[in-house]
Amino acid sequence: MQSHNVKSALLLVLALCAGSLAQAQNCGSGGGATVCLTATGASDNIKLSWTVSGAVTGVQVYRDTDSDANGRSRVAVLAASATSYADTTPVVGTPYWYWIKFTTSTGGSSSGAATAVRAGAMRSLTSVQLAAQMSPGWNLGNSLESIGGETAWGNPPANQALFNAVKAAGFKSVRIPVSWSQYADSSFNISASWMARVKEVVDAARAAGLYAVINVHWDGGWQQPTYAQQAAVNARLSKFWTQIGNTFKYYDDYLLFAGTNEVMVTNVYSAPTAENIAVQNSFNQTFVNAARATGGNNSVRHLIVQGYNTNIDYTYATNTVPSDTASKRLMMEVHDYDPYDFTLNTSGAICQWGASATDPAATETWANEAYVDAQFQKMKTRFIDNGVAVILGEYAASLRTECGASATYRKLWDQYLTRSAYLHGLVPMYWDSGSTANHASGLFNRATGAQAYPEIISAIVNAAK
């Protein structure tokens, strides 16, 4: 093995010095013949081509997922005159090594090994054009981001039946919040088993025909936007996104990366300071730089950055779009749970919402339909009209059975926000917490995919048409 590597290295040096030997490292000789192989990955196959010097009587194509010829498998038997072959069966993103085994009048020999990766297709779509295909979206909330493990917050492991059901219901995209730090060592190297699990979930979403978004979620709250933490946070973000990017670099543009989630100083909900703004914007830039640097399809992948605490007003006023080596491939993300006393405060008395409310004492005096429209118009004017798509990454009103007609207003709120977001060009992505019990926002049975609240699902899906 060592002598073969030395020979390969020497031939590679020669190839750099003489164009006529550019593929010499993939050549093999025997029986008076020499076959030189090249492999090129495309979105639908890996294309092999080879040159033949001398007389050959037969040609076979072999491949493996490593460079060791032992254990390789034959994938085709071709005519002796063949000089090309398209392998349409490789898994996207998996490196493959190929050999041409050829026979002559005196026996059999092989070319050198040529390697390539089948990459997913990246279409010529701007972020705004891609976003137009993603509505409505749905969140796999409280699963892969759960601290303590995927099932620690009460949901079963994500499965293919669930994603199939989400797609069948009419959703077009899924946001998959992910925690990474608890699965990484002290140097922030993510465990192979966790990366494989995230990949498995992404593959299931993609197999269902959904766009998929993965992020670095709350993850324990280490993304503090202060000067004191800036260097450490950026270093960890860069380390994580380098690993994530390398894992998914060959996926097509149905997979999007979102850098962070709800970045804010812990328990400080007031407007960000100049320091907070500068540091949080640096997190967005670090994410974009790290993802792009991994190459492959990530050089033009659609990336999602976030406004401060994903607050619409703060984002509108303070957040800048990072610089990017790709053109028009960035999106901004905000969230909307206004008014809090109706959507999330399950111990309060605010049970109604909107113009049709009948009890003033049970209705919040702000965040009505006009307010919703005005908020989303801000995002359209600030970002979408300037070529940056906007993701409404989370929104939901919790179930409150103790509120009498609460179900009516819950459906109305979900429906109105979905419709307004869609009409203003945002991608609405409903926050499904998993649980379908009171005070939660789950819509599907996470184990089976059965619809727990079909009337709300239908309202959301139809509002985004």
C-alpha cells in the first residue's frame, strides 16, 4: 500500500508539470494495454470516461465507497470498445471510487482509482424565488433541539411517517431546530453519531418532498451578543458550521441552513444596545463565512440569518444583511407571537383576538389584524423588496380549552398570520411543539403523523395559497 501511495504521489507531481500526464494518477497497465480513468460528479449521476492504449477484449466497471480495491463491487459489464459510463445509482453526497477492470489476451488488469461525488442540483433561483415555493412551513419543535436528548422534552423520535403526513397535509417545508453543544466535546467536535442522526432526519424530510431548514438553536444559551462573549461565540459558531457544512455540502437546494436562533442577552427583552447589534450581526457574518468556506453546493446554498431576538421591530431597525460571496442567496428570519397574552400566556385572561372578538375584557388592545399587516409590511419593505427573502420561522397560538371559544380565536389568529405573511412574501413556518394537549401548539401525533387538529391544519394550508 505504501509503495502504491508513493507512486501515486510521484505521478501527481508529474501531472502538475506536464498537461499530457494530467490523469496519469488514474492509469493502470497490463497485457500491453493502459487504461486511464476520470470521474466527474453531476446532479443526476457520476460520469466515468477513460482512454485506452493498446488492445483490450473486455471492460467492467467497479466501485466502492473507499479507495481500497479489496471489497469493491462490479456495477457494469461493457463492450471492449466502450470509453464512458454514467452511474445513476450513487447516493447524493457520498464519495465513490471507481476502477475500470479490463482484459487482454494475456489476462486482466485495472485502471487507477478515480473518485467523485454526486451532488444535488442547485437551481438558478434567488432567495425570493425559492421562498415563494416554501409556504406554508412547519416546525419539528422540541425534538432535535431538546436538551437531554431527542425525546427528553416528551416527543418520540422523528420518523418518516410524520414527515409524510406533514407533506400530505399540504405543508411544503419543515424547520428542524437542532442542538449541537450537548453532543460535542470540549473542542466543539460534534459526535459522529449525532451528525448521523441529524442527517437521517433531514433525509426523511427530503424523502417526503419537503424543503428542510436546519439551524443552531438555543443550544443552552451560549450565543450571548456581548463584546465579552463575541470571540468565543464566533469561534464555536464557525466550528459548528464548518462541520455541518461539510456533512451536507452536496445536498441540493431543498436544504437550507439557518445560523442561529433568537439571539439575545438572556432575560433581557428590551431593545438591543449598539453593542448587542454589532455583536449579533457579527454572528450572522461568521455563519455565512463558515458555511460558504466549506464549498461544494454550500458556495451557493440559500442561507438564513436572524434579526435580533427574531423581533420584527428590532430587525427592521437594526439588522444589516451580511456580505456574501453568493448573489441573492440570503434570507432574514423573524418570529411572531404577538400578542403574548393571547398566544403564549396560558395563565392569563386574554382568550379572544381580532376584529370579531366579543368580550373587550378578554381581548388584547393591540396586535390586531392591522398591526399584523403593518409588521409584515416592514419586512417586505426592508428586506424582500431589496432581494432578501424573509422567513417567519415561528408563530403559533397555544390551545386553551378553559377559555370557552378559545379554539375559534386560535384558529383565526393562526389563519390570519399565515395569510398575511404569505401575501406580504414571507414564508410562514408554524411552531408545532409536539404535544397536542392543552396549553401546547402541536398539530400532529408525532408518532403516527395523524392530524390532531385538522381544522387548524387546513386553515393554515389554505391561507398560504
